[in-house]
Amino acid sequence: MRRIYPLHAYGEAPREACYWRTTAPEADNPPARGTLSADVAIIGAGFTGLSAALHLAEAGADVIVLEAQDVGWGASGRNGGFCCLGGSAASDKALRRQFGEDARRDYRMTERRAVELAERLIDRHAMQVDRHSDGETTMAHTEAAYRGLEAQTADIERDYGVTPTLTPKADLIENGMNGPFHGALTIPIGFSLNPLKYAHGLAAAATSAGARIRGRSPVVKIEQGRSFTLTTPEARVQARRLIVATNGYSSDDLPDWMKARYLPTQSNVLVTREMTDAELAAQGWTTAQACYDDRFFLHYFRLMPNKRMLFGMRGGLFSAPWADARMHASIRQHFEAMFPAWRHVETPHSWHGLLSIARDLTPYVGPIDTMPGAFTAISYHGNGVAMATYAGALLADLAQDRAPQDPYPQIMQSPPKRWPLGRFRRAWFAPIYAAMWATGA
């Protein structure tokens, strides 16, 4: 496989200290062995692949999921657990310019439907995912940023059909949001969860519906004749339809269509030990809201029900032991600057995973046009809990040669353009990241 990061990024070290691993047993799905067949083969057992498997199996399809490691091993089991609006990193202005106003509004409403789909699946299958938070809150790090939040309220009402809540700086402390912020805006759509438990819940539901999930079965070769033949170390799998659901852990040659159509970048997370009520009071941060700020290097954070604080940060283009140590030191520094009363609080859990960015900053769900009968979904820009779930449902319909039952916005149907510089495309972001680090943006 041709991947653009060193092997370290695809090994165990980046996830070794992941907090979610302590909350749920490791999945133990058997490898694929022998000669197997299915209506649909899915590569990848993250949110996208598992959602597709569940929806296909419930529709009566014979489906097999082939995962290189096991359920939730990649970004689906390492993210911050924000089931919220998102999926595109493009501004409204950019979406309007490229696709038109009607398409932009269709996409924004699809973001809400994605959250609602995840919520329905959790409720219908009684998944125990440690859910909390009533929507998601944006924290303004400057006065100008807060004025920008105020200006967004009418757009939010128009696009999502809900009324957001503004919290001025003077009211933050009484709302349990004491920190270096100048106000907040809460959109009452979304919630937080344990992402690994959610992945396991999707897998259990898919298995109950008849899907076969095979772990430790990396696909090393894809051939297409009258059907697809997928080769793993111990099996050959034939299927009429193929879904590639590998996102930030994709390779540029499985299939070749993927080459340079995605840019993996890191999201980094740490989790504290459990804190006492006195420690929480000392900082004045007691809200259960899922929060993020509006900087370029986004910070996202939430106090979990067991009084551990999760703190995440985007950024990172290098993967090696030295890079991991440097990033941990950096994210710890940002954590202490934002929550100075917790400088003494240990953060025993620190890890990172790969998300995917598209050149036009929009997600793609649709056919792999060089391989009739093959489909993919890719690039959720760090907001994949809800949108990947939704993308999986769309893929399930497409793989059955039927129009999606859920809205399928034009913006998600535009195949991603290739990044310049090929396998060296990480360098495209290097000067941008360096400038933002220097300015603290």
C-alpha cells in the first residue's frame, strides 16, 4: 500500500494511550479465511463502513466487512466523540460560490439530518454510548469573534431551523464556563458520546442483522472482472459491489482512484484523570456542554460525566516518536493556558489519529468512476461521527443500485479533486501550519 505517512502513523503507538480503549473491551472479530463471497464487500470497520453494513444487512443484502485491524481501530475509535453539525470545512461563501445557494442550504440541512440519524440508531439499538451535552457550544476567544457569533444567529435559524443561544462574557461563569473566552453560542443540535462504544454498537447491530465483520484482514489487492475479488493475507473475497470506507487511513493505490484525493492530517486528544468537585470549582468549568473555540488550530473540549476533561487540538503533519512527544507537550501547554487551575492535573491519556481533508473542503459520497460498481465516502474534515454515519447510509443505497432514501445533496456528489504534489502533498500545508503556530491563531 502506498501511504503518505511513515509506518509509525499506521501502527499501535499513536493509539496506545487512548482513553477510549480503557472503557470498552477490544473487538475480537476473526480474520477472513478461505474463499468467500458476498453481495457487497466493505473495506473499513469505522463509522462509514459499519453504518453501510448495518443498512445493507437490514435491507437483506449479504455483506462482509474487511478491516485491517479491528472495529474502531482508526479515527472512529480515537476522536473526541462530538456527534454534531459539520462534515465540510468550506465557508458558506465558498459553498455558495461553487455550488449555488440552494445546494448550500440543502447541505446544511443534511448536517442536521446526519445528527438525527446517529441519534435514531443509538436509540433503536439501545447503544450504551455515555451520551451527554445538549447541542454544541462555540467559545469566542476574542471580542471580535463573539461579535461574529452574534452575526451568525439568523443564519443558523435559517439553515438548521433552530434558535441558538448566546451567552455573553459576563454570564459565562454562572454557566460553568470560566476561561479565557469572550462569550459563547450554543446550537441545540448534537451531543457527545464515547466514540469507541458507538463503533462497537454499530458493529453489534450490523452483526445482529446478518453482516459478517472480519478483523485483522487487510485488503492488499483489488481485482475487477465480472465481480470484485479482494485479496487479504488469508482469504479471497468475491463481491458484486464494493465500498471503500477508509478515510484518513486510505492508501493511494487501493484503489488507484484514491491517489491524492485526500489529505490525512492529525487530530490530537488528551484526557485527564478524574477530578474532584473542588478541582472543578477552582477552575469554574462545570458545564457538560461539548465545546470548541473558533481558532484555526481548533481546540475542542468537554467535561465528561465521570469528571474527566477531554481536550483536543487539530494540527500535525509528522508522525514519529519525536513528533508524538512534541505534539503532546504542545497540546498540554494549550490545555494549561486555557485551564490554568488544572496545571497540576495529570493527563495520563494522550493519542492522535488521522482525519481527511479534501481539496475543496467538502465530503464526497458516491461512485469510484474508474471501477463500475465501487463506491466510497471520504473527507469529513474532523466531524465524522454524524456525517460518516449518514454517508454509510447513502452508500448502502447506492451499492444496491437505488436512489438514496435520505437526502443526497449535490455538494456531496462532487468527486474530490486531486491535491498537488502527489505523495508529498503534506508539504502543501506546512507553511500554513508554521505561520499559524507562530501567530498562535
